[in-house]
Amino acid sequence: MNKMMAKLVFKILFGFLMLPAAIVGTFYYLNENGFFNIENIEIVLENSSHGQDQFLDPHIEILKEALSKYKGQSLWNLSINKISKELTKFDWIETTKINRSWPATLTLKISAYEVKLLFMSKNGKIIPIIKDGTFLVPVDQKQAPDVALLEGEAFLKKIELRKKAVSIIDQIPSVGSFSSKTISEIGFEEKEGFWMTMVKTGIRVKIGEDLIAIKAARVSQVVDYLESHHFEARVIDANLSKKVLVRLRKDP
């Protein structure tokens, strides 16, 4: 009885030892015969809600082209760290998650930086600006997202000023009579702070550097009033403590 039990235990142990070896051997065989060679490379954009497709689509195509060299390589042998390092040269990418999707697909989940503002260089190229005030690689005008343009050389030289401009635009509503969608340009003056130009009317809005959300709400009310009464303004000065000053186009 003891010998039979011993043989049974031996067989069970032998089976447990051989099973992993058989599995590894099977994987090795399949890998050597190209079963895990990459056939598909999927790029999933996780934050496409920014509405900046015209900016991102060409970048994604360039990324796909750069990654196409991995097709035909073994997914099993692939170095994820190598790909992660390679992706760092794409300055528009904020975060990435790289997954092996067996048996033959490489999946990249990407979060792209939202372009907050733009700056036009002297050669006419549009330079996107992200949340920390950093410049991205310049793009053609047709690729530029629909956001406000910074006006003035001071923004070119001072990243802190660009960062402050991003903070200003983030405090302005995304919709409404005075919103980020109705602003075409943003400038800065040492004495008065930030000013903005509205898209349709060309009205210059002086908004300063503080209490931006409160001032933006006041400006929106003023714009509604002006439109309802068919007044044409050239300047709205909201950079005051408790009131808004309006200069009409017929004013001196």
C-alpha cells in the first residue's frame, strides 16, 4: 500500500513538474514559428474629447508610421521599455500604456496634451502651448486647433507669462457670450495686465490678472446688453474693482 501511494505521489509530482515545461515548450515552439509575430498595432486615444482632431490626426499618423517597424517582430520578445523610451520623443503625448494583446496585437493607449493656446512665430508657423506653458513642435495653420492666439514677443521669451495666460483662459467659461470660444487673441501689458480680442466683433476686453471668473461673468452680461440694444463697443474694461467700463465705437 505504501509503495502504491509512493508511486502515485511520484506521478503527481512528475506531472506538476512536466506541465510547466510542456507549456513553456509549446510557447517556445509557437514563437519560433511566428505565431506571436505582430500583425496589428492599435493606437487608442483616451482623451479625444478636447475636440482637437485636426491637430492630433496628423501626429497619430506619424506615430503609426514610426511603430510600423515592429510589425513582424515577436510580441513575446518585444521590449516594452524600448518602445516607451521611443515614445518620449513625441512631445504631444502626455501618458502612454503599452499592452501585449495576444497573440499578435500591440496596443497603445495614449493621452494627448490639450493645446491651450497658440503662438505664431516670425516664419508664420503656429506653435501650440500646453498646460505648463511649454511650446510643442510648430505646426501648419491648417493643423492648429481652434484656440486663442497669444499676441506679443513677451510670450515667446517668458514661459511663466505663457503659463499665466493658460491659467487665465482656464478660468473663462467654455461657452457663453464671453467665453474661450469667442476669444481670438490674448495680449499682456505690464500696467494693465491681460487683454483679449473677441472673434466676431473685434472688441478688446481688458481683464487684468485676478478675479478672472467674476470679471468674465460681468463681461458676458455687458456683451448681451450691447447686442440686445445694438450698441457697437470697441473696448470693454473689466479690470476694475466692481464695475465695467464700455467705450463705444463712436466715442472719441
